[in-house]
Amino acid sequence: MEKEALSILDQRTHSSYEIPVHNGTIRAMDLRQLKTGPGDFGLMTYDPAFMNTASCHSAITFIDGDKGILRYRGYPIEQLAEKCTFLEVAYLLLFGELPTEPQLKDWVGQITRHTMLHETTKKFLEGFRYDAHPMGMLVSTVAALSTVYPEARNVHDPEVRQLQIMRLIGKMPTIAAYTYRHSLGFPYVYPDNDLSYTENFLNMLWRMAEPRYTANPILARALDILFILHADHEQNCSANVMRSVGSSHADPFLSTAGAAAALSGPLHGGANEEVLKMLDEIGSKDKVPAYIEQVKAGHGKLMGFGHRIYKNYDPRASIIKWAADKVFEVTGRNPKLDIALELERIALEDDYFIKRKLYPNVDFYSGIMYQAMGFKPEMFTVLFAIPRTAGWLAQWQEMLEDPEQKIARPRQVYTGHEVRDLVPLEKRAAPTTA
């Protein structure tokens, strides 16, 4: 068997080094031994945006972007979306295996018992302006829960961790629904423990004067599928923030708030809203070819196409496309769908996009589907945050239990001034510009 190692010849010193290779990686710290002299700090890697750097070992999510594969704990996303509920998948992400029937019953019961918000937290929400963005409200409220549950700081106690995990997964839909009702000036609707996870969320969103709200089962199941597809996605921006904040041993509420803040950006969780803006800009199906040519000429972007990881069709996109058809049978066809289908058809046949491996991603159809279900675009990222909380918490828990993990502290390449003497205020001249 060939030795798993990398031989390096340092041309600066003509010294040779042997660096072990494990799972297709070398340890960055092994490069520190490459020095030009006793005063040299040692070699570092420079990798802006972590384009080719693994920050952890993880057993949660597997992605093969070239083949369009996504698996949670080894299970293909297609099977989970077809056969499981979101809470089953959340259990899988957190505990490594799908639950048995008794385990699932207990898990669902525990989550259901934690859907209520403390009345002081409800008053906290009421303090936001009428036009406050739902995502800002959600981030702030999740962070505020840290003050409601101070015992959450004991992150090394497995039982305490478990309790906070159930609290967060249970309360996130309630917070999300309340942010939406707040924006409309409607009274908040308390959770209904007789309903499923997604049915209860829809109840808290849409119930008005009726004694009991009954969610359309097709819409509830479609939302459950969307939650499964968004539950985790390996070391993305927000998961990286969750691990980074959590590495300081901050409590899970503050860590989750940090992750949700990262998700709020248009390059991450807000991408599906950008797709809708693009479809509105195109306007009609007959204008798609002209828009495609405009993008190819370097004017504008094709939103919802391409992905940092996937260089093939995003497997989540095909599932959402199927689920969207079921939703439209209930809600009626969203006119934006015809534009989207034509955009996808032309792009997938055009060498310009094929060569660049720009395929539809999860954001391309999810916004159209959310809008058809009655959600406003400003709620899209909040909808993303609800299921992703399970993934964030799984990543957080795994990080805490990994003996190799320390507080996150990346290195930098300093490019500023060398040492210089301070000039007294009265003698300082304005800097000259070229």
C-alpha cells in the first residue's frame, strides 16, 4: 500500500518535508515546520472565504457537488423528503439515527411542550416597530431567550444542552409566526398542541376569528418537505458562524442568533427573494430570451442558478419543483412559474451556462412556492431559519463534543504599516492623495 503522505521541497531553504495526508487533507499546522530560519513563524495557508479549507470533521451532512448528491447521516435527501416528517429528520441530524416509533412519539411530545413563549418575550416582540423586518425581529428575539433561560450557559452538561435544543426547535416557529402577525398588526395566536409541527405553524400564521384553524394537508406536507430540504447543508456560512460563536462556549440561543444573522444576507438565506425580484424584472415568458442574452453580455445575474458547492443540478431543486406542482393544485398556478420554467429550459440548453455548470439551485423554485402559499418575500428567510435551527444545533453539539475543536481564531496575513512613531496632534498633516 502506498504511503499517504505529501513530499515538499522548500526551494527557499532546499529542505525536504513529509506531510501526512488523511482523508484527502493535510493539517495546516504541519506546515508550520517550514521555516526560513529560527525567527520565522512558519508557513501558513491563505484561503479567503474558506474556498479549500476544512475546519472540522463532521458526520452530519455529505455533499458531492459534482454529482448532485445530498445526504443527511448517510440517507439520500430524496428518500427523507418522500418518507419522513421534518421532526424525524431533525432527530436524525441531532442524534445520528432515525427514531423508532416510541422515540419519535416522545420527541414530538417534547418539542410540542416547548412551543410556548414566555409572556415577557411576547412583550419584547411587541416593542418592535410595525414595519420591523421579520428576520431582524427573529434574530433579536432568539438572542433575548438567552436572558430567559440563563442555565443554557452550561453548555457542557448534556441534559441542559438537550433541553435548550428542544426549546429552540419548539419555539422557532412560534417566534416566526409572531413576527409575521406583528407586521400585519394582528393579535398573536398561541400554539395548538394537537397539531403537527407545520400545521401548528400555519395555525399561528393564518388563524383569524374561526374557533379552530384547519391547515390544508397538501400545503402542510409541502412545507414539511421544504423544512426537510433546508434543515442542514454542511459547512455553509451560517453553520460556520454557529460553530464559531459556539466555540467560545456562548449559549445556544446567542449562537443561533448569530447563525440566523448570517442567514439573513441576500447571498445566503435571502437568495430566493432575489429570484422573485428577477422574475418580476423579466415580466413575462416572451422576454426570457432577451434577459438571457443580457446576462451573457455581463449585465445582471441569473439568480437561483449556480452554487458554491453544486456543479450539477441541486438535488433539492428537483424535489421543490415536484412539491411546487402539488401546491399549485391547491393555490392555483403562480404566473411566475411559466417565466421560471422557460428560464430554466433555455439556460439548461445554452452552452454558456452548461460550460459554467450553472444549474438551478434550491432558491430557484422555493420563493415561487412560498409566495403561492401566501408568504410575503420578507418572510422567506425566516421560513429558512425555522428548519435550519435543527442543523445549526446539530453542528453546534458536534463541535462541542469534538476534542480537537478550540475557540475559532483564524490567522491573517498582515499588510499594514511597519512600526512607526506617533506624531503629536498639532504636527500631523493631512494625508496626500494621488
